[in-house]
Amino acid sequence: MRDDEPVVVHVYCRVEVVVDDPGAVTTLAERQLRQADIDWADEADTLDEAAAALRADLPSALAGLVDPERLLTDVPGVRFRGAHCWAAPGDGQLTNRPSRDRPG
């Protein structure tokens, strides 16, 4: 391999987040869904059905908001090729109460 030859690298990371306001997450996900350029005639469900499903599924709503391309925005000499993101409930219950990890 030559030094000027591109190299494909897979970057793996597991990110744990604390969601202090699930409603804010699902509201933003729904707003972005409604603003997306989707031809709903070609979809199995309607816009309202898809929005209701997002409101009922915090991990899916959060995964839809993740922008993996931004992880390497300021890294020179790197081109983003694609990603697959998903979210799953972590240990403990999802609640609306503030996290102990968040000051104030």
C-alpha cells in the first residue's frame, strides 16, 4: 500500500447518554420527520402514523437525531462515507426527572 492511497477505517464507539427530557427529544424527532422530504405515498404508513410511532419510541427518536458525520468534521484528510446508528434502552428506567449527572 502506498502512503497516498486511501484507507477505509471503521470507527466503533458506544455512547451512553442520559435523557432528562424525553418529550423534547421526541418532539424534535417528530418535527424533523414532518420537515423531511418524504413521498408518503410510497411509504407503508402515513406521516401521522410515523410521527405517533416516533413519539412512542424514545430510542428510535433519539437514534434518528444522531448525526455521525459530525464526529469527524474537523479531522483533516478524512471523508465521511456512511454510518448506521441505532439506540437501545440502557439500564434503569427512562424517566422525566433530571439526572444526578447534570448540575443545577
